[in-house]
Amino acid sequence: MNNSLVAAIDQGTSSTRILIFSVATKEVIAFHQIEFESCYPHEGWVEQNPLEILSTVNQCIENIVQKLKSLNIDPDNIKAIGITNQRETTVAWDKQTGAPLHNAIVWLDTRTKSTVDQFKAKVSENDLEKIKKLCGLPLSTYFSAVKMRWLLDNVDDVKNALDEGRLMVGTIDTWLIYNLTGGTKGGIYITDVTNASRTMLMNIRTACWDEKLCNYFDIPLEILPSIRSSSEIYSHISDGAFKGIPLSGCLGDQQAALAGQLCFQKGEAKNTYGTGCFLLYNTGLEPITSDHGLLTTVAYKFGPQNPTVYALEGSVAVAGDAVKWLRDGLGFIKKSSDIEELASSVSNSGGVYFVPAFSGLYAPYWQTDARGIIIGLTQFTSKAHIARATLEAVSFQTRELLDAMNKDSGIPLMSLKVDGGMTANSLLMQIQSDILGIPVVRPSMAETTALGAAVAAAVAEGIALWDISSLTEQTEVSVFQPKLEAKERKSRYSKWKIAIQRCMRWETDN
């Protein structure tokens, strides 16, 4: 019997988790999770402590080993480790000491709006389109290049480290891999192609750092980590309970979910419902430039000699965070999971629409000056109606992504695979199917992001615990069929579009 195991480190926006998969059954046999807090120094600023993130990873490793031992499972059976991470979140640290030079700037952070405006003013609209075609991304506060530029412009320690040749900078995968493989004592300084594709500094076609892009953002190419494939033996864990185990897989979290859903064929897509909402559509070996507000991104590259596979992505900034706001900001619910019962207590939203544009709108609008609105309130409105409108907001935003994707690809999606924490909410899944007008397919094993990281690690040359062609989709799924009449679906979506227009340019107009 094959007792081999694969570990997946899943470092997300609000927690760090480690999951252990059986190679024989592909099932989760143990996991450990530690939540941590972001801090908000100013309006629109979102930061995290890089040392705390690293600490949660190390704590998870120690705890998972103890859990395996308590189950009489030998930790030595772990043959490979994959990492998946929150993307775009940016860390700068000192090459000599290994210490962070500033808190990590989280992907949701909007402090760089003025930085973005300055870069937009430097070039024409035509040149902005050329930049987008080079990197696949529109100029936005979302991506890592402008966060790096902000650190260089505003943090003396970062500027000094650059001047003195001590600066290291990267996304969370780079920070973790560097530290897990030795840090200042020989840690490797790399990123994978999926995370690099989220910086605005990588040429989407060559999968290399691009001199023109680096010059545009005035970021020295030589300070960036080397770009590697998503699946190869990078190095081995240098210390702790996982010491000596090969680190052989790395994917940004949304690409990991795509792999975990086994969307390896052109035309397959998945939607992940987490802090934000992310719809990825496998476009095969050719990058497609979107005409409808979507991102061109790398889906995966499983091995240095294997081709790069691309995807179109629709990104929504606020999904689960809207539920968290109802919980923490308004006190409507005690636990996030309580929203299903509250929203189910009414049959509809009572004409209420909620656009949760807390940090502007991402795809397909890319409007940093939009702000959240709740519209359609009457004396009849209760917190249950607002709760239901929150679930509808997630579903309407996904509908906008799917509409854009159908236009770009020319092939309408006939069903939608879903994953992420919010998919446990069956009411949300039914609302989603009703608003899309197509079936929504939820797997019984919801840990698709971690599974994707495990897949990347397990298929690496020299590991070969799994073979991509032998991986089969889960047969245990829940399918939610649309129940809403087409006329009603169209009416509700039209109202949503009106609400979207009313939240635009709020900061500009006031």
C-alpha cells in the first residue's frame, strides 16, 4: 500500500493552513489552521506583519506533525510540499538580517491610488494599452509593482536598503520560500510564474521579467527574485519538523484552485468564493487579451520544460469580506455562517441592492473611485433583507465576470465549478445558479486550493507521486439548478447594473 503523503501550505489573507493529502486516495487526512489579523493604519490601508505570517506557517508545521503522530501516521511519509499563497501582497526585507523593512502591503490595499494616477499621467492611453498587453494587467492599486514603488518612495529603510544593495522584495510565496529554505543562511530567492504574473513586471508571453515594464515603474530588475515554474524541486526545508522534505510546488491561490478543480482543459473554469471572488477560465497555451475588463494571467507551468498554460481571470475585491462587515461592522450576525439562516428568513431582498465596493471595483470596471452603497431601502427593510442582498451582491458580481468571459472566449460556459469557504452556504449557491441561469457544481471536498498546491508538488520531476493524466474529478458533487424565471433574472440584473452606476466616481464627485 502506498503510504506516501503530500503537504500543502495554504497561506491566505486571513489564515494559514497546512493540509496533508494521501497520495493513494487524494483525501485530506489531517489539517491545522491558524487565523491572524490584518491592521488598518489609515483608511484604505491594509497591512500584515510578515514575521507573524511566517510564524503561523512554522506553528502549523509543528502542530500538523503532532497531529499525524497522534493518528499513528509517520511524518516521514511526507514526500513533497507545495505552497499556495495570497497573491499581490508585497513584502520588502533586508538581505543581511532577513528582517522585514515594513509591514506587508496586502492585495486589497488602496494607498497606491495616487501612485497609479502618477503613472497614468506619464503616458498616453495608447501606451497604457501597450503596457497591459505586455503584462496582461491594467494599471491598478491591486498589483505588486505599484506597492513596490510605494515602499521605495515612502519608506526610508526600503530606500536605504536599495541604495546599499540589501533590498529583497517579493510576494508572500517568495518571503516564505526564502525563510523555509534557510533565510540568510542560504535561503533561495525565487517566485513562481503564476505569482510573477500578478506583479505587472513580468512579460506575459516570455514569462520573464520585462525591462520595459521595470523601467516604467522604475524598479531595478536586479532586485527581483528569479522566476521558476510552478512544479519543480526548488530546494528542501532547512529546519524544523519538515526539515529535509523537498519543496516542489508553488502556485498563487487562485491558480491553485484552478488546478485543484482539475481544470486542465482549455475552456474549463472555476470560481473561488473567499475574501474576494475569483473566476478563472483556462485559455490553453495562448494568452488572450480581454476586451471586457478581465485579466490575462498564467494558470500554471508544471515543470521548467513544459509549456505555460494561460487563463482569463475576473477578480472581485469583496465577497466574504462583505459578510465579515455585516458581522463585525454592523453586528448583524455573530458568526459568518449565520448569514445563511438570516438571509433565508426572507424570500427575497425586498428590492435592496448592496454594492460592496469598499476598495473600489475590480473586474470588469477597474474603478478605484467607486465606493460601497446600499440602495432601495424602505421602512419595510430588515437586516435579513440586507443579508440576502449581500449574498446576491456576490452572485451579481460573479455574473458580470461570467458575461465578460463569455464575450472574450466566444464560448458560453454551460456550468460553473465552485470552491472556497463561502460555498458551504447552500443558499448562496442556489442564488448564484438563479442569477447565472446555469448549474453551479460544488464538490464535496472543498479544499481545492490546497489540493492544487499538492498537485503541483506531487507531479514535479523527481517526485512523480501523481500524474496529471491520471487525476480524476470528484464524483461526489452537489449541483444547484436555476429556479428563477428568465424574465425575473433579467429584471434583477438590470437593477444591479443601475446600482453599480450609482456607486461610481464617489470620491471624484465629493
